[in-house]
Amino acid sequence: VGIDVFKSTQANVVDVADRVLAAVEEARQAPQLQGVEILVVGNQADSIRESLSELRKAGLIGAALSFFMLLFFLRHLPTTLIVSLAVPASLLVTLAAMYFLGFTLNILTMMGMLLAIGMLVDNSVVITESIFRHRQLHPGHPLESTLAGVKEVGVATLAGTFSMIIVFLPLVFGERNQMSIFLVHVAVPIIVAMLASLVIAQTLLPMLAARMSP
């Protein structure tokens, strides 16, 4: 006797699989089923967990490599820490936006966030470097130097961010087909993460940079 269990549209595959396996284990203890062998032939939750684990591992490795690469080129640990702060902050904003937009954390959305990690530090690097260059020119005026550094590259970072975001907008607002429905789950996290990185790079990072020694 074979039994196939399918989830509903809004249900979580992993949660459904765990509850089904719990029901199977409970059924094994029933007196009526003693002597009956129950085998789990296939479980989609296992492949999903494995894929998410691989994506998480790749994300951690990529974040670590990005940190050491920034440290190698910037050669200033406080600046590197400030720039690296943009990545987790932007991803937290992205997760919150996904929650309110009705997106779940799955392979496609995690792939979108992983693709965005490398781009999240661009605005922070440009703005932070401009701030510290102005602070070296005017060491006695940290606040004024910070504002001047942000204003100098503000338009450039804005243009650069929107030029990358506009590439993914057709996937969100374009024609609906089988492929675009899947790609929306990749495009939306990238767009939200890029917008969050722009806001953080022009607000939170200058505030921290103004209070840190050059």
C-alpha cells in the first residue's frame, strides 16, 4: 500500500513533512500495525534542507571573503567594520520587507539575497572612502567633512544603485509567465536589499563614520 502526501498551496513543505513523519512514528506504535513495515520512500523536505544549508554555507563564506577583501584594500579595520555593517543591516531590512510582501524564505529568495551580498557594500565603500578623504583634508571638522563626503558622491551612488535596480524591474512588473513567477522571488530581494543599502550608506554609515577616528 502506497500513500502520497501533498501540501496545500500556502503550506510549508518542511513543516508538513515533519508533521507527517511524526504521525508515521505514532502509527508505528499502534497495536493494529504491529508486524507491518512502514517505509518512507521519498521526502522533499530533505532536499530542501540540504539546499538551504548549502546556500547558507555559501553566504557565510562569501561574507567572510568580502570582509577580508575589503580589509585588504581599505587597510583600515574601523572602516572595514563600518562598511561590513551594511550587509547584515540591509539583509535584515530585506527579510522584514519580504515578510510584509508575503514572500517566504525559500531557495529562490535566499539565492536573491546571496546575489545581492556582493553589491551591498558598493555604496558603503564609495561613501565611506569619500568621508574619510574629506576628514583627512579637514581633521578638525568631522561633522562638516562627513556631510561634504556624502554630498560629493550622493548622486553617483544614487545613479549607480538605480541603474542596477532597473535591470530587475521588468521581472517584477513585466509579463507574467511560468518563468517570471519564479524569477520574481529572486528579483524582489535584490531590489529591496539594494534600496536598503543605499539608505543605510547615506544615513547610518555617515553617522558612525563621523564619530570614528580616521
